[in-house]
Amino acid sequence: MSIVQNLENIKKELVSNNINSKIIAVSKTFELSHIQPLIDHGHLAYGENKVQEAKRKWEELLKINNNIQLHLIGGLQTNKSKDAVKLFHYIHSVDREKLVDTLASAETNLNLKRKYFLQVNTGDEDQKSGVSIENTEQLYNYAQKKIDIIGLMCIPPVEEDSKKHFEILRELSIKLNLKELSMGMSHDYLEAGANGATYVRVGSKIFGARG
């Protein structure tokens, strides 16, 4: 089955469950030659998790197709902030004050405004990026004065039921009056959508298994 058909099947599935989440096609590790049919089909939102890979793949294409929206869904080092702001329209992985400062500075230097999600470590996992649940409000209060925070993002622990984590994130977003929720991947996007995800990040279900 083609990647275009895969995308259309996911759209139908969302609609039949009364879910209107937007689909970010997670194209990390795939070359443009593999992604191109989806671009030709008119899909606009793509997710990458590494700044350098995204720059190599998308920089030239964005000059001729300014409708494409790139989402950074991986962790971001502060020294890559300028490159990230230059390239990505949405950054889903803001998780500390220092990163907020470097992103705000990059926006000023480049005269660009981007949209941001705070990444929340809902599973309190040591190895995972994200601000802790208890520090999310404090970070939001700090960040919203400097950059445009539009929502929250999470990546639930692999071995746990995603639903609990989606509910935590939704409750936090209500508390902070944030409208956008970036949550759900190939294995749990329907659960995410049922819990209010406005963006779902789907990779292998569209593009196939990564090598």
C-alpha cells in the first residue's frame, strides 16, 4: 500500500471516530525521495527530530514550497536554537528556561516568530527530555513572556498505558488555558485523539518501518 493511501486511511479512521486531530507525518530518517509522494499529494505537516538532518533534507525545498510546515519533535540543544528557529515553524520540545532564552534570542536575531510546545515528562523518566509535571506551570509563566507557547507535548513511557499520560497532559493544558496538544504516535494516535490531541505525530504507520 502506498504512503498516500496509508495517510488517507488514518484520516478516515480519525473522522469515523469523530476526531479532528491534525496529522504530522513523522519523516525522520526517510529521504525526500520516499516522502515526495506525500508532498505531491498536498500533505503539508512533517516532523523531524534532528536539526541537521532536517536542514539537509528540507532547506532547499522550503525555498520553493513555502506551504510546508516543519515540526521539530526531538530534543533541542541550546546551541542549535538559531538553526531550529530558521528552519522549523513549530518546535515541540521546549523544556527549560535556558532553551527559552536562546530561542527568544534567535527569533530576535532572525526577525522570525515561531510557535512552541512545552514538552512535559509525564512519566518522570530520567532518560527522557521534558519538564516535570510539577514545574510545568512555572516554566510556562517564564516562557510565555518571551516566546509564543501554544500548547503542551508528551511522549508516554513505552511500557505504560498511554491514556493516563494523555489525560495528565489534557488536565495541565486546561489549567494553563492552552489550546494545542501534541500527543499520540503510530500505536496510540486514536487514544490521543479521543483525549483531545490537536496534533498527532504518525511515522511508521504512514512511511513504513525504519531501517
